[in-house]
Amino acid sequence: MDTDVRQLAAQGAVRPCLVARPEPVRAVADGTVVLARDGLPDIPPMTKNPDLQTPRDYAGNNVIVALGHGRYAVFDHLERG
């Protein structure tokens, strides 16, 4: 974790689990991508977002992978791009 993030976390400004890192997304298992959404703006954690209009918007940029047998993996709140 970066020093700046640690300082903000110590001040209660952010929760470390919400801090995004530019890492590749890796699936938890083999599967088929059934939905991918990109292009929504990156909103900092704990910031109000007036653009939320439907429940679909709450996950932000996301990918849903069908794992089989009725199971899915959801990767949400991803960075744009």
C-alpha cells in the first residue's frame, strides 16, 4: 500500500480495501464472459455519484463470468479502460 494511502486510511478518509490498483483482472476459474461493461467514469471511493440511475449502475465497470452449474463470478468497480 502506498504511504499516501496509509496516511489517508489512518485519518479515516479511505478504507484500504476500497483502494484500486492497476492490476489485471484474473478469473477465479474457467468460464464464459456473459457481460462486460466499460466506459463509466472512475468515481473515488466514498464519493457521491449523481449519475447512478438504475441498480445496474451500482457495480460500475464490471465483468460477469458464467462458471457453469448456475454459478457466476462478478468483478465490479473496475477502472475504466
